[in-house]
Amino acid sequence: MFINIKNEKNKSVVSFIDCDRIDTTNLKLIKEQLTPVISEISGSSKKDEQVLDFYNINFIDSSGLTMIINLYKKLLEHDKSLKIINVNEIVFNIFDVTKLNTFVDVSR
């Protein structure tokens, strides 16, 4: 298992466990684990926000960025937001260069 899910009052927080990167080597498993979480929050009238805690993530490649963009679009369709927290400097720079942080709330 790569993710841990913590449901809070108006949001769901996903932390990545035993996983320090999001790339082609583990993306399929991460997507399989995230899909039910995103489906749940998309259909919930009580939850407004999906939070991804990147505390353990040290690298993300283009396939991981694509996954985040797709998550963002799916949540936006249901008037939900996506926030990425605890991003290290390397990953933050990737988000900055790709301009992902212009439409997704990304914080260190």
C-alpha cells in the first residue's frame, strides 16, 4: 500500500507511505488506490477539498504530473479543490517550472 487516507470534516488527506517518488514505476498502483478516494470526494456534499501530503515525495515525473492534472480536472468538475502540502524544494521547483502551481494550491 502506497497511500494512507485520513478523512476530516470537509476534506480528505492522502499521505504517501513507503513511497518517495511518483513516476512510471509506481503510478499504476497509486492511481488504483487514489481512484476510490477521488470518486468518494467527488460525490460527497460534505467534502470540499482533496489534500495530497507530499511529505515523503522527493521526485515526480511527467506521468505523475499528468495524474495530478487529471485529479484536478475531475475534482473541478464537481466544484471541489485540490491542495498539495509539504512539498520539498525539488518537487516545488518542478511544479513551478511546469506552472502546475498556478492552478493547484501547492505549499511547502
